Amino acid sequence: MRLEKRLSTDEEVVEHNKDYDIVIIGNGPSAIILSYFLSGHWPYYNGKPIDDPILKERLNFVSQTKSLVLQDLDWLSEGMYDSRTLNPVSILFDHLFHPNADLLTNDDPVIEWKYNPDNEVRHLVVGLGQPGGSWNHMSNSQLTVSLAQWLELPEYSFKEWYAENECRLSNLPKVQHTYGVHPNRTNALYVGMYYQDYVKHMKLSQNFINNIQVTSVKQITNGTAWKIEGVEFSTTTEETPTKSYSVIADNVALGMGAFHNPRKLDIPGEHFPFVHYKLPDSEVFKASRSCSVMVVGCGLVALDSILNLMSQNIHVVHVFRRAAKDPELIVNQLSSAYADYLKLKPLMTTKSHNEYYTPFPQHKLSEILPNKEVIIEHIHKKSSFKIHVSKILIHVGLLPQLNILENFNDLKEDPDKEFNLKTNPLDIDLFTYESRSCKGLYALGPLVGDNFVRFISGGALAITHGLFRNEYLDENSIVENDSC
């Protein structure tokens, strides 16, 4: 099946001589899973029961010969809630792909995958570096936040990949699991390798153009097509681009994260070299054992850094803006799968104590001085005090590079406020992930509030669903593959 071309025949489009139904920007797991869907791999409900009583009842009315791509996703996901994502379709697909995941039962999916080349969509994935995105830049001393099975993509599990590559991995550094860490968390470096190999294993490589940094995305031909421009590098490590790059498409899907663009506090002294935005290698902290390291923020990345530092007997001063019992704090939303993070919960509320940890809830870092003194201020009382630290880690979120888009502020739920993963993501139709303000522009992953890999497959389902229900689709051309 092919989506009808919406490209104009004007000179600009003909000149480039390249066209696709959709171009995906970014090449991390969000882009990979969307490419998998658009290559003709569609999910079907397999008829097995599910524990969720409401979803179980609805699935009784779902045909096993009609893909979930063509089902009523609005009805199927109605009323679904999870504090870790804003999107009901992401929750729906997680229930089907990872049943009872938070109970750690490792139940089999209640979906099966069927491939039909007639349902392929002409698409291209454009990204900087190799497939896997930011996972290729993870430290080899870092464990994944999620369990390995929650990071894997369809039909080629991380477990299978690991078994096939065990000899190859034996020469790489291994992360030591400490007490309380779930054994199914894995080396983040391995996950990046898995994603690269997944693209090859599932024969998706022909859809990927690597080492492209996108610099501009804009609508052309009276808003009926998109022009994507960028620069191409000859290798992953090359610093100077070798040539420009340009492509035309009917639609665009934003699948890039924000790994290289940390949110800053915009306070005096943030530029000093002892201020970091990601956890440096352990060697950097060897001299810090005699003086505290400050960690600012309370997301999983911040908690991970705190646990890492404490395991090295380095004292942590933890500054975060919310009250320790605030239900919005991620640590107050975690299941038992995150037992190591949950160890910090009583320390944050001062119900228990540890010589290597001092919390300052409802405080903020207001200034950093050249002599490594910092000024900490209570957010409500407006009282402040100084302490001396050796280093500062600021983990208050990441910002996507949305400036590649014209009028990118208009794409957010609140155009006047800064992008925020939870409170101000891109404004999308919840069942197609298409921008409400810009037709033909889709997004998935962190840009729409899905920061966990286990939830991004729902975004790929929604986008495929949206493409196949658009007005320019001849519905009679859809081929259902119920004989596979």
C-alpha cells in the first residue's frame, strides 16, 4: 500500500527528485519503532486474556484479523491513566506489549506481529550518528533506569541479542550491580549496541540515513509538503560537515529526544568548570570524597547520580524544589521494580539517615561562587545560606532542539511557556500524535511526554493509525494479512 502523494509539481520539489510519505527526524528508539511499523509490521490482538478487567472486556469486541492500527484507539484507551505518561494510547499499548509489567511477572505480550509489504509507507529516518540516538553516548559505567525487557523492540528481544553477542560483550566493561538494584537492569552501552543491531536484524537499514544533522524543517508548496534540510558528516566522529542535505516529504515525524541539550538554571556562576549536567566518569570524583557534591533535581537521572556517588562514599547535598512527600515526585510514583531508587525515599523525608546524604527539599540553588561556595534558598521562606562543595550536578531536565522548526513555540500546549516533558509538551491529537496546530507534523517519544522506551511503541501505533485514516488514503487499498 502507498499513501497518495501530496507533493506539488512545482520546480522546487522536482529539483530535489526525492519524495517520501513521511520523514522521521531522529534515529533513537522512537524513530526505530516507527520505522518498523511503517515498514509494514502491524500488531494484532492474539485473543489471550488480560488481567485489566475494563480492557479485557473491550478486547472481546476486537477482531483478531484486524490490526490494532485500524481499531478505534480512542475507545480502547478511554480512561487509561499512568503517572509516567500523558498519552492513553501509549498506556494501552504498554498493557498489551508488557502485561503486568510493574508486577514484574514478565508475562507474554497479548499481541502478535504480521508483516505485509503492501502496507509499507515510503519513509526515511534521518539522524545524527548511528541508529540508537542518545543510547550510543551513554557511559559504559551506567546502568539503565528501566529493566532490559522494557527497553526492547518487537520480534527481536534484548535477551536474544545478548545471547548472540555474549562473546563480543565479554571484552567490554561490566557495571557492578549493588544491593537493591534489580538484576534485569543492564549496561546502557549494551542497549545502544542492541538498537544498532536491531535496525540491521529487522532489515530496516535501507530506511536510515545516518550522520545527518537537521537544521531546518519547514512547510512548502502552500503547506502541502515539507522540506527538511541539514548537513551531512562523513563519520560519526567528524566535527565538520562534508555537504548539505535536503529532502521533501508529505509529512514529518519528530522522533528526536533532548540528550545533548540540558535545561539550565540560568543563575550566576553556572558557567564554572566544576558545574556538570551529566554524571562524569568515576575518576573525576576521586578527589571529592573529602567534600560534598551537590545534586540539583529530583528525576530519575538525579536519583541515579545520587546513588552512584553514595556508592563511592561521596557525600551528596541534594537540592530539590518540591516537598519530599509531594505525589508528583517520581520517587513517590515508582513500583518495586525500582527498589534501589526507593531506598532514597526515607532519606529524602528524613525518616532515616545516611552519612553520605543530606536533603534540602523545597530549596533551590540561587548562585554559584568562584570559590565553590553555593547559595541555597528556601523557596517559600526566602531564607538562604552558604555551603562549600567540590562539584555540582544539575539534573533538571532536557530541552529538545525545536528551533529547527518555524514557529516552534506555537507547537507547544502553552506557546508562552518553555517546553517541559510533563507540564508543557507538544500539543498533539492523543490518538494520532499529529500536531493540533500544524497538519502533517507528528511527534512521539519525549516531545509528547513519553520519556520511557516502554511507552514509545504506543506513539508509533498512533502515528501509523493517523496516517492510515487520513483523508488522502484510499481505504479500499488497505490489505489485511489474516493468513500469516
